[in-house]
Amino acid sequence: MTFDIAIIGAGPGGYVAAIRAAQLGAKVALIEKDRVGGICLNWGCIPSKSIIASVDRYNQAKKFSKFGIKLENLSYDYAEIYQRKEKVVEKLTKGLTRLIKANGIELIKGEACIESANSLRILSGSAEDRIEFKHLIIATGSSTTSLPNLEPDHEFILDSNDILKLRELPGSVLIVGSGAIGIEWARIFSGLDRQVTIVEIAPGLSPMLDSSLSEALIREFKKKKISFHTGTGVEKIEGKKVLLSNGQELGPEIVFLGAGRSPNVEITGIENLKPEMNNKFFKVDNNLKTSIENVYAIGDVNGIYPLAHVASHQGIKAVEHILLGREAGLDYCNVPFVIYGHPEVASVGCTEETLTEKGISHKKSIFPVSALGKSQVEDEIDGFIKVLADDNRILGIHAYADHGAELVQQLAIAKTAGISVDQLSEVIFAHPTYSEGVHESILGLLQAALHLPPNVKMRA
């Protein structure tokens, strides 16, 4: 059987690429050895956000008395939170499988073994099949990995797959790493009244973020009594005692590795292609093509930007290059990054530190969420919206706020479309909304451009 495009991996990169290819009239084979949806749907984005949704509602309920609503004996059942998470994943997995089949895509269950640049063997139990193709897209994603001195034993030292299998929560947890995964799980455990400690080897929390967001997280963690040790690593573990590099000894019930993933590039038969590597990733050009003319690599395996939505976008661009000859034209400066929980942390584009380091002249506007009528009405007053721009072009957007991801996405659309600060200032925003904070932050840029002092208002 011959296909126009064969895709290895049915995660957010692979299945989106397959659907786009089918929409463009291609005959497509999508090969998956485990579950459709990949890490994101089954062991990452969706299950963790399902748990976060429960945590958020539990903590919102704690504030009901402020709204005149009396609620006694508030409690939660983590076993039910777990079951809801499982049901959400199952429902979405089934829906995705139907969508794949509805688009006429040949979904093949089994392990793909590369024979050549135009053929694969598919192993499924004792059965074996063989397919041929004109183009191949590798979308095999990534897997959990260990860190120095920290090898998961899946009982005391857990990885990001193990943490989602817990049916009940420990009383205390040590989280290694303060990236998105580490921060989100710190918020989950703390939000469910567990003792949390974070260890981060970098000098500050979430070092990839704009410093204003990192500082906001520090304030939040102090308020929530989440302990953290920055510039610190795990020296060794003896039994259930954890010795940190700063000399402190901790005794958590579990250790969670909230950092570290490895690309799944060790595909059976990959040596038959010998694609050029960039460190441990497949090297690709601007159109996601590897050094093999008809082979593309998208998502975590190319190491460009390991996020599910980037993999999806790369999948679309790779397919359009194959079938339409269209240049990808990907601008990774427009990729949104979000840490979920409450408040949301969201970012697109340059940080202030990056602009300063590169000597790029810029102005900034920081608008406090507490100044919004909507935030006061809903008692969600923590946070801010920060916008960085040059003379008339948005360079970076950073938010720490309720609905922060949606607020940043509004400006991300404008940034990607090249809409100027002047043009954005003309947009009328509904009142009262959180989106008014976007408008006010833009007006703040204009105020900075006019060199008005902060206490001078541009309008009544």
C-alpha cells in the first residue's frame, strides 16, 4: 500500500498534520504504537489541566462567603478528581479517533520500523505489515527522563507519568524544577492543602520567564507557604531523606521530577536514513525538513520549541510545504507560553531582560489587574499585564492574571498580524471586562511615548 504521506506518531503534531494533509487531498497513513493524542492528551496537558480545574473550583469555593454564599464543611475527594480526569481523557481520545477516521486517514496501530526513505514496516504483536510512501513526517514526541542523582523508581521518586497515576495525594512533596510542569504541580498540591517544596538549580524561579513574572510567582509562593530553594540542586537521596546542595535535609513523602524530557529519536531503523542531528535532536531547515529530502521532523524531536501547540503548527506547515510548496515562515517569537493554575502566567515574545541584553530600545507599560472593575467584582485582583514595544510595534506581552492566557492571546494575534500600537489604541473594549486591561496597557505605551509622568492621565 502506497501513501502520499506517512506520519509516525499521533500526538498533537502528528494528528494535526494528518488532518491537514487529508484536507488537501493527500492519502495519509498515521502510525501510532500507543494511544492517539500522544503525551499531551494522555499524560500531559489535558489530564493535568483537568486536575487544575478541580483545584481552582475548590479554592474558589473557599471564597464563597465573600459573595454572600454560605458553604459549610467544604471538602474534596481526590479519587473523584482522578476519575473525572480519566473520563475527560477518554472522551477526548475517542473523539479524536473518530475525527481521524472521518477525514479518511488510515490509522495504523503498531510500531513503525524504518526500512528506507520510502518504506516502513509496522509491527503489532506478532503481526507485521509494510507500507510505502512519498513523504515521511516524524512526530514521535518525547519521553520522561532522569536527572543527575535522580533516577525515578516510580514509588518515591516519580516522573510526570507517575504523578498522574496517583489515586491519593501524599502529605508532602519535593518538586525538582520550576518550569511549567513543576509550577503547575506545586499549585495543585498546595491548592489541595499539601506541603510543597521546590528545588530549582537556576538563580530564580521559572528563569525562562520575564523577571516580573518570576517575581510574581515568588510573591505567590510566599503567600501560599510554598517553600522553594533557588540556586540549589539535589545532592543525594538516602532512603527517604533528601540532601540539598545548600546543606539542608528534607524528608518529603515523595519526590517529583518536574523537569527533563528526552526526544524520541531512537526509532527502529532510523540508522537506515542517517538524518543529520543537532545535538540530540533531528536537524531541520526552516520548512521542518531533515537532511533527507522527503523526510520531515516536527515537535519535540526537532528541539525548536517543545510545546504541543508548536508541534501542531509545525505539522500544518510541513504538510503545506510538501503538498503546496508553501514556505513555512514560522516566527517563534509569536509562540504563546502558559503556566496554568491561579493566577495564570502567560507570555509571548521578548522578555525585558532579552531586549536590554541585546541593546534594543523599548518602552514598557504595566497595568495592574486590581484597577479593573471586572476584577474587583469577581475578587480576582492579583496580577498585571505588561507590554513591551518599540516606537509602534509590540515586542513582548506578559501577564500574571486570572484569564492571563486569553489576555496575552489577544495581543499575540495583534503582534503576529503586525497591528501597531496606534491601531490597537483605537479598538473599543467592552466594559466591564478583563480585556480592558489589554486596552489600558496599550494606552500606557502611548503615554510612555509622549514622555508623560505616570501620574498624568491621558484622558478623564
